[in-house]
Amino acid sequence: MLGRNGESSMDSTPLRPKDTNQQKLRSPSRANEHVWNLSFPILLALVLTSCTADPQTPNLESESTQFLLSRVSNPQIDSILQRNGFSSPEYITDVKSTGMALINLRGSGPKCLLLTCGSNLDRWKNGQPGFDPLLFEFSSDLQLKPIPEAAGIPALRWTSSCAAADLDADGDDDLLLTGLDGSLLLENVDGRFRPVIDSGIITSSWCTSAAFADLDLDGDLDIFICRYLDFPFEAPPVNGEEWSCLWENQPVLCGPRGLPANSDLVFENLGNWRFADRTADWGFDKATPGYGLAVTAMNMFGDAHPEIIVANDSTPNHLWTRREDGTWLEDGLLAGLGVDQDGQEQAGMGIALAGIYPPNGLDVVITNFERESVNLYVNEGSGTYRDIATSTGISNLTRSALSWGIGIADFNLDGLADIMISNGHVYPQANSAPVSPGYGQFDQLLLGIQDNDKKLRFESAKSMIQNPKRHVGRGLILADLDDDGDVDAISSTLNGAPQIYRNNSNPRSNELLTSVVIKLDQPGNNRQGIGSLVKVIDANPPLSLPVLRQSSFQSSGVASVIFPLKTMPNENQIQVIWPNGTTENFPVTSSTMTLKKGSGQKP
């Protein structure tokens, strides 16, 4: 349908006022506040149930009220194997190549899940291609149907990751594959992928995450590619041979320290599927190389151009800002993003952004190695950040885990930011280390809560995840997989099956909860408005979310955001700051909306 200002809505589901007499899914501490509102018979029933029920077998009939997230499990999903390296990792190349993307394959219809697979040293030395990628189509009940031949997506010699975006604005997703021996751009033609010949994207060494963003504000999407290190395939380091190959007095795989890091790469989009390497021209070769693992690009400070944040393993993180002459400056240490609150470099793995603490713009979370905790960098304005992970409870909750993919969203639709993390170790020896949670680890959901001073803190929601399972987690994507108006999740697994989490908030059928899913549409080849910032006007507390395809770790999500709404939905207004800095306001008219640039009102 069309709104009053001409914006289109992809879902004509009418909005409903919230029923304030019902209670929604809450964090464990907030749920206790409402127990005494229940009648005595109901309390008695609950007590009896808790005494007799098997805690390992939740009552499926009450699943949506007992658990916020439910892990979807069946033989077909559990048999999926995203392969990389040897089953027991021997080299650092064995532990990272687990790319993941949600793809719009045909311009409309179900979402598709791409899992890229790597290779191993034997195949590499024999000149064989890597393991075949896996492509699936989601059904409405979150089952996965394999797509034959992965719709033409090839296996590189050693695929590392993938990045998806609609490069030609034709409504379906195109694809970039990164690898340890070159990268490949793929055009989507009627639901099949074909290589782009002479794209100009020429890479060497180990490329990891990549991100599409309009870096020069000319209306199309450029590419930033992280590079990790040069791996000596002909003479790989032997476990335990050097100081960096020991952990907890055990010989383990070597790296990254002791192996040469490489500068990241930047390619300008010239149009017509042609790109030019601007790494040197734009100054990206001037910084000290880091072991790059994750990247996202977004306007962080309200100036004319986006910034680029790179999570580096065992070296300071990078923050790139654009100068007036068109070159870029690496400023991570001075900005406060390079190291943690104690001034220490860490093993940066994944990145997520959101406007959690207003009014200074987007804040940053970065995942790290075991015993380093997740960082929460609050934006202090004037181009600086401060790590407040300890004071918000995040350090205590995440210090023991080895974390990779990460995302920020409002899972329980209470207006507060929540954080989800994909966890898993790199050393199988972690199973025999008393100080470690092990090789396979549980994913984490941290719910935002407000203390008595209205300050945002985080607490574990472990008890609100049904059927959790240890796995060697890597990438993470947050998206509304079943189109019911809440945020679901996918956590990829090294040499295992993806962990799919269904959100049980289900605002489309729950009279208490009302949400809106926002997508964007603008002219030009950045049709989805990647790099825009969206918020609900006058929301209390305020939360702003960026429209991105790439963040987390080696993961490519969807260009949409989800917000809860006020008691009277028609009073809500959505504000969009587009990539070029222009701002528009839009009335909320349906539960899923595509907002067209130029059809809103100036604030």
C-alpha cells in the first residue's frame, strides 16, 4: 500500500494498539517484577509444573512464553557441514574460512542462505579447488531446502568469505567471494551467478571479510577487503615450534603473530561491473598493517563521508576517516577504538554498530579472544570513543568466551538494545584446559536493562534460549527470517551445521507487541540505501540502527531494521538519514514498510 507521503509498504498488515494488560517476553530480572500480579491458582500451577517437568524437555505448548529464542533443530539442518581445513585444526588456515550471507536470489520470494566453504592443505598442494559452497532456500517454518549447484556459485581454490549487495539495482543480490588465492565478483542473472570477467578486483594473500559502501558518495557501492596474513603454504609452521604456537603450556597451531600481516584493499566502483584499485591512491597503504578480520563502513560522526572500522587480530583496530583531499587517514588509536579500556591491543574478530547511548552517534562493539571480553566503545562525539564494557556488565559476561560474530538488535521489543554473540574456540586443546569453556561453546544473548538511574546495562539471557547447543561458532546474522516482525539469528559453525534461532516474540500474532520492519529505496545503484541511519522519533529510550549488509564476522545480512512501536502506532514517525546526509521523516502506516527517498517530509 502507499502511505500518505507516497512511501510504499510491502506488507499491508494493519497496526494494532498494544494491549497494556498483557505482559511481553522479558529479561529474567524484569520478569520477576510481575509474578505477584498472578492469581494464587496460577502460581500454584506454575510451582507444580516446575517440580514435575523435565527441565531438559520444555513444554512445547508454552514455548513462546518460556523462551525468547528457540534453536531450530531437525535431521536435515543438523546434517549440514560447512567445511574448512582438517576436522582437527592443524594450521591457522583451518579455523576461519566460514563465510555466510543471506541472499535475495530472484528479486522476490524466500530468503536464501549461503555458506561458503574453505579447503585444506592437502587439496591446496594438489592444485584442487576448495570445498563446494552450500546454498539453501528458507521456508516459512525456517527449514532449509538445498539449491542445486549453489545457483552457479563456484568454489575458489580456498574461499574465505562472501559479501552480498545489489550492485546493479535490478532487485536481486550480486556477490563477492574472497579467498586465500584471489577474489571473484559474481553477477546474479535470473537467479544464477556468473563470474564478472575483468572486473578489476585483483587480490593476493589471505583476504577475509569484505564490505560494500559508497565511500566516495557518487551513488554506487565501492569495496573494502580485509587482508589477514601471508601464510607459508610450502613450509607451514609446526605446532609448538615457536612462542606463538604455545597456549596453556600446550602445543597449538601457530599464528597470527610471527607471520607477516598485509595492508587491506580498497576498490572504487567505476560502473558497468568495473572496479579500480585505490588502495595507494586513497592512502590505505600508509597505515601499519593489521591482521584484518572484520570490517564495516558507516558515517559515525555526522560528517559528509562514512568511516571504516576494521577489527584486527592481535594488533590495534583501525578507524579510517576521509580527508578533504580525498585521501584517508587511519586514526584508531587516537580515536580510542584501537585498544581496550586498559590500553591493550586485543584479538579483534567481529564488529557491530548501533546508536545505544545518545546523543553522539553510533556506538561500536568488537569481539575478541578468550579472556579479553567484548569491547563496548561509546561514541563521545568529536571523533572519539571510550570503552565502557566493564561498567555495563559486558566484560564480566563475555571474558571467558572466544567470540566472533556479533550483532545488535532489540530482540524482545522493549525499546532497549540487546547483543548476540557467536562463540567458539580455535584450539581443540581448549577441551583439556581447565581455564577455558572448551572448543565448542554456547552462543550468548545479552539483554539490555535499565538500572535505577536509567543507565543501560546488560545481563545474560541464557535461560531464555531453548535447546542451546555447544558449537564452534563463527559468523552471525540477525534478520527476520520468518517475516513475523521480530529478529531471528543464524550462527555459523566451523565444520558443522548453522545454528538457527527463532524469535518467539512474534508481534504479528501477539496483541501486546507491535513492531515495524523498515527497508529503504533510493535512486541509483545503492538502491537499498546502504549506509543510512534509521530511528523512531521520540522513542524513549532512543535507539538508532544503521542499514548495512556487512558487519559481524565474515557475514552478510539484509538491508532492513526492526523497531518496537509506541502504544498508539499511528503516532510513530520514522526518521531516515540517507547516505548523502539528507534527512526525511515518514509516518508509520503498516508493519513492514519500504521508504522511498524523496517521499518523506523534511524535519
